[in-house]
Amino acid sequence: MNRETGNVLLGFLVGAVAGGVAALLFAPSAGQETRQKIAEGLGKAKNRVYDEYGNVKDYAKCQADAIKEGVNQGKEAYKRAAGKEETV
């Protein structure tokens, strides 16, 4: 995942949290009830962020491993090709 995609994801999550908080603040309910709803919503958002962070981290590791494998295969192919040219 590139930096731009990560920024978009972060922006989306921050916007979702801000929208949820704004909705709760403008909904008619008692102050204590509103604060409780905000706290619960932020807790859920925090859990989603941690889950998504784990997913992004796993995805990035898989991509890095695939790139390393491709580079190693390219090196081996180059060595084989270079070795054939020397014997010809």
C-alpha cells in the first residue's frame, strides 16, 4: 500500500469519527447520555483503526515479501543468463 492510499484511508476514518461525533452532538439527548455515546463511538472507532492498521501492516508485509522474492528471482535469472554468455 502506498503512502497516498494510507492518507486516504486515514482521512476517511477521521472523517467518519468526526461525522459520528457531530451527529451525536446535534441529536437531542441529555449531556451525560451524549458524552456516553461519544465515548462508546470513539471506542468503536479506535478498535476499527487498530484492526485496519493490522490489516494494512499485514498487506504491506506480503507486498514487501513478494517484491523481495521477485528481486531474488530476477537476480538468479540474471546470473544464469550472464553465466551462459560467458561460456558461449
